[in-house]
Amino acid sequence: MIRITLIINKQRYALSINPKWTLLYVLRELLSLTGSKNGCGTGDCGACKVLIEGEAVNSCSILAKNLDNKNIFTIEGLNSNGSLNIVQKSFIDAGAVQCGFCTPGMIITTMGLLNKNNNPSEEEIVEALDNNICRCTGYIKIIQAVKLSVARLMEEKNGL
Ligand code: FES
Ligand code: FES
């Protein structure tokens, strides 16, 4: 076992971990942060995505030991002052949530995209979501949810 500190949702966790444990395992099994889903465990579905230093990453495919003192956000940490943030609300309002299993990963991917590009084209949205699998929605409403997020964030930025 080794000692590391993870900064998750702005909270510091001093942990003793097996160097072979993935971040997803640590989140779900040690910290009970179960919003990040274990869909495939092989980096193919995006259900386990978290933000690491602002970038969307599959937490099943990264070892926790490599994340000492990195800033990590899970879906549980995205609310704004206790309310859902704009992207979370947009997914609900666009009807982009059915069973919801893929939704945390979709929202994290959207946040990661918007951190890099605050006005993505539809092509860029589709490309960003390429690693996120949804078995329910057919993706149309998910793409609409990302577009709605962009529009609302622009309105907020422009004080409308
Ligand atoms: S569980 Fe990580 S990509 Fe599927
Ligand atoms: S809403 Fe069910 S997998 Fe996407």
C-alpha cells in the first residue's frame, strides 16, 4: 500500500491505496462516490468520466497513484451552491436523460469540452462525445443538451 492525497470536489483525501487500484475503484469503493459508473472497465464507454485538471478522463483507465495532489471533479462536485449547474439542468430540460447510466459521463465530457471551447460546433460536440456510449437516447437529445448548455452559458456570460 502507498499513501497519496487526492483532491476531489475541492476536498482533500489522505488515502492508503494499492498501487494497482484505478481512480474509479477508489472513488466508488473507498469514497462511496458512486456517480461515476462502471460501464465497461476498459475505457470504451465513458460512463466513468471525471474531470482531472479540467479535462474529461476515463477514471477506469487511470491509476489513482498517478493523481497525487491533482484536482479531480466527479459528477457529485459539479453543483453550484447546492443547485444543479447549467449543464446538468440543460440535460434534464432537453430530455437527454433516460435510464441515466451514461449521464454523469456525458455531463463530465460536456464540461471538459466547454473548458477548452466555449462555443463548439455540432461536429466538435459529436467528436467530443465519441467515447461516450448511450444505449437509450439515440444521442440527438444529448447533442441538443450540449447546445442548450452552450447557449445558456453564453447568456449568463453576457448578463442576459
Ligand atoms: S467504465 Fe470507464 S470507459 Fe467504460
Ligand atoms: S440514458 Fe440510458 S444509457 Fe444513456
